[in-house]
Amino acid sequence: MALAHAIMTALIDDDLSGYELSRDFEASMGFFWHASHQQIYQELHKLAEKSFLNNREVSQSGKPNKIVYGLTKAGRDALAEWVYDTTKNQNAKDELVIKLYNLSEENASHLAAEIDARRQDMMQRLYTFEKLRVKHYNEPQLLPTRSKGVYLALIRGLGQGQQFLAWCDEALELIATVSGKSK
Amino acid sequence: MALAHAIMTALIDDDLSGYELSRDFEASMGFFWHASHQQIYQELHKLAEKSFLNNREVSQSGKPNKIVYGLTKAGRDALAEWVYDTTKNQNAKDELVIKLYNLSEENASHLAAEIDARRQDMMQRLYTFEKLRVKHYNEPQLLPTRSKGVYLALIRGLGQGQQFLAWCDEALELIATVSGKSK
DNA sequence: AAAATCATGTAATTTGTTACATGATTAG
DNA sequence: CTAATCATGTAACAAATTACATGATTTT
């Protein structure tokens, strides 16, 4: 049931269409939640049926019309209640690390390449997040309450990301010591 | 398909029963993968059917018999190949952070309590992992190749965990500045 | 003309969770 | 005698992924 609440959370400040959601979702909450557009569209329908969301069609010039969703009072209430539910998932699933348990002379260079690729993705993402932090969240104590929460999410992502970069460097260094038989 | 490979990875060195797997899994690879016993039993059956695993019943005195699974040659080969597949999921799903986006005067103390609880779980886990690192992985350069990979997984977990603890401290501090109306 | 982006969806399949079920043994 | 641990499973349901589908517009 958590995707529903993640979506509603994304709609607290702005009304968004499914397309916009699936685009922005990844950019803003991507560190903590991922969902495909198919999932998002289906969840939006369900939430609208429960009348946690309302929707209206917006015509756009030059682009197809979009269906924009917004939180209803009932949706806001449900979201506020949900915060008190017991939290379950700190759902860790990282294939790459499992692959590392299988490190060998043969696959070392492949794994190094995979780590390097992910390292670069992370650099990209961190750059965006860091800009955001500097611009809007430089004095966390002075922020309004809810923004403090958003700030904490932001630095959670940044911290995780920086830690990941440091780990990548160490990993690449150690893997380099594995006598790589070129395959 | 990744659970299958996580299970096979856990069986590289030791033959284990489903029960042992679901117990040890959490302890060793829990940072990177979680699976319930129901899932594990089902996956074991599937893997045995594909003959990636073999199994034998072991009688135990005083305890019910257990069915112990081991990797076959075919299983080892499939695992080795899988390492070259493109990696997808760095499946991040963290409800607690999503909840933080909903921080308010009212729920601040609840969220602080949740963070504190998770902080303590992590301390516990880190303690175990740190002992392991000191005992067996103090000189990573000298390890045999595969152990280097295991070491990298280990320090990935440790690094993540330590970063999490630091974040918890910062989060608790900031949330404390939210004027908590007692609810 | 082809490729990319905008925009929304359905269907089939695979994964994962929750609930239920059984039965023995050991520790308090 | 009660709870906990050992040990293995089935069934129903929810969530997520993959594949397929459509059609307009904008950029190369």
C-alpha cells in the first residue's frame, strides 16, 4: 500500500499528471522509491476511485491533453493517518552486491565496469541534489516544519550517495588488484 | 530472477536447508537482499526442478529432519553466467523517508520514535558485521579473489549502516526543534 | 524520414506478502 | 503447561515487471 502513499506525498504541493509523476518521481524521490509509469497509472486510477484524488483534463496546445490529479481532503487525511502506521520495508535489494560475492579473476573486469557505470550515474544525481540543497535548504533550522522533513529526506539521499561513491572508489581499487585475465 | 541467484550465492560455500537459509540470509546478506521463508522454500523447489540444486534429507537427533540443498555443476555455471547479465535493481524503497515528507508538529514525536527504533536495530547489526570484518577481513589485499568480493559487500553494508546512524542523529536533532504539541 | 519526447493505457507474468497449517522438541 | 525454536509447506492476494499498444508532436 505504500506506493499509494508515496504518490499522494508527491502530490502534496502540486497537482500532477501520471506522466509528470513518473518523470519527477524518479528525480525527487528516486532515492527512496521507484515506480514505473504503468504502476503509477494504475495506482492513480485506484486512488481516484477511492476519492483520495480528484482529476481534471487539461488541454495543451501542441501536446496531447493530460489528466492532472490532485489530493482531496479525504486523501490528505488518509496520508496523515498513514504516517502513524508501523513501517515495514527498508527494502534492500541490490543485485550488484550479490554479484560481488561471486567475484573471480574472470569476471573482475566486468564487475569493475558495472561499478564504474553506477558510480557515474550517482555523480550525476548527486550534482542535481546538491544544487537543490544549496539553493533552498542551507539553513535547515529556519525552515517551516514540513520542509524540515523534506530536507532530511534530501540529506539522506545525499549522504547515501556520497557513501556510495566512496565505496565505489575503494571497490574499484581492490578489484584492480585481482589479476585480470582478459576475457 | 535475482532471488534465485542470491540463494545460489548463499550456497556457494555451504549446503543449507531452507530454514537455515532464511535464518542466515538475513544475518549475512540482509543488507542487500531480504526474502521470507515462504519465498525461499518455493524458490528452492524451482531451482531443484531445474537441477541447479540437489537435495538430500538429513536426519537429526531430537529435531525434525531437514532437507539440505547444494549447488550442482549446472547451478554453478548458471550463477557464473548471471554475473554478466545487465544489472537492474538498486531497488530503493524506504517508507520511513517518504513519511518524513509529511513531517508536522503533530507527528514529529512519532517519527522521531520510529527513527530511534531503526537506529537501534542498525547499531545491533553493525556490531555483528564489524566483529566479522575485524576477525576475517583485516587485510583485504591478502584475501583470495572471491573473499575480496565478500569483503567489498561487507564494507558496503558497514558504510551504509554507519552513514545511516549519522543521518539518524542529525534527523533526531532537527526533529527535536519542531515544537512538539503532545498528542 | 527517423528518432525522441509527450501522454496514456491494457494484459500477462513474475515476485513478494500475508494468512493459514502442521507437528515435533526444548526451555522456562 | 506455555512459549519458543526447529522445520516445512499451501493458498490467496497484492505489488511489480515486461511486453505490447496507440497516436500526436518535436527535434535531428
